[in-house]
Amino acid sequence: MRTRSILALLAVSLAILGFLALGVWQIERRAWKLDLIARVDARVAAAPVAAPGPEDWAGISAERDAYRRIRATGTFLSGKEVAVQAVTDLGAGYWVLAPLDTGAFTVLVNRGFVPAERRDPAARREVVGPVSVAGLLRVTEPGGGFLRANDPGAGRWYSRDIAAIAAAEGLEGPVAPYFIDADATPNPGGLPVGGLTVIRFRNSHLSYALTWFALAAGLAGAAIFVRLRAWPE
């Protein structure tokens, strides 16, 4: 009986330590998430800078560069835009991604949202000549979305996969490994509608931490209660 009691005590102690460790980990994750949110808020509030060129692409990462405000000037390549399925505050439809030739490199621009009935470029006014685009730097979204894989051959896109779109459209020269979410500057004819980027980070780490700590406290309390009842033995 004594051996069984010792083993039970050891198991309970390990479980309590495990719960406490998970709680501490969630506190650390919360600190990291709050720091990330602060850094992203600072990027969004900053003045736009020039879109990174090929010499800077190797150092671009989601953690360091996502949602930076950038600006690029160039000409949209006619007939090369793709429509990516989207669900926005304006309803279901498509993001219009168009390649912008800056002269030094090509960067995909998410010009904004269009409803399904305006997906066809012929249903919208074409942008001709040099343009200046400002928006947020976004990293590529490989694979697909909406639980479906991209189908380049059929022209069905569910995520903004830079490499796949560039290959499907035959874009030549260096293509930036990121895309630009255009800001709310109105487009000719009112479509696409830009400035719909959703910046939201789930931050439930405190509630998770409290849950783990509560489990540790509850298990410790239960163990003490059982031990006190068995004390006369």
C-alpha cells in the first residue's frame, strides 16, 4: 500500500507540474502575442516606404515584415490578373490580383474586392498607364484555402499563392515573394474595393493560462483532501 501511495503521489505531482508548466507557457505566449500586435500596429500607422526590391527579398519574413505599409509605382500587365475567392464584410466574391511591372521587378497587387458578377475584367474599367499603389505587405499564401487546393489549370484560386500565380500567368523577370494589399484609394469606376484587409490576432492565452492554473490548483486541492481523509490509516 505504501508503494502504491508513493506512486500515486508522484503521478499527481507530475500532473500538477505539467499543468503549471502549460500555464507559464501560455503567459509567455501572451507576452509574445501582445508584442506582435504592438509591432503590427506600429507598421500599419507608419508612412509607406518603397516596396522591397530583389536585393531585400531574402530577408523578408512574416514576423518581421507582414503588414508594413509600402508603395510601388508601375504599370499593370494587361490580361494577367487572377480572381481569388474571398469572403469579406461586403459579402462573398473575389480578390482581384494583378501584376504590377515596376521596371525593376514585378509585384502582385491585391487591388481589392469585387462581387461575383463583376469578376470578369470586361465588367470593370481598365487601368491604363503608370499608377502608384500604396498598401500593406502580405506574405504568400501557398497551397489553397477554404479547405480546397488551388487549381491553376482551371483558373480556380482559393489563396494568394505568389509562386503558383506567377507560374500560371507566365510572369517574366523577378517576381516579388510578397503581394500588396491595396489601401482604400478609390479605383476608377469604384471597383475593385480596396482597404479591406482584416488585421486581427486571436489572443486567448490568458484564459488558457488561467485554465491550466485552475486545473493545477484543483488537482492539488483534491490530492490534499484525499490525503487528509486517509491520514488515520
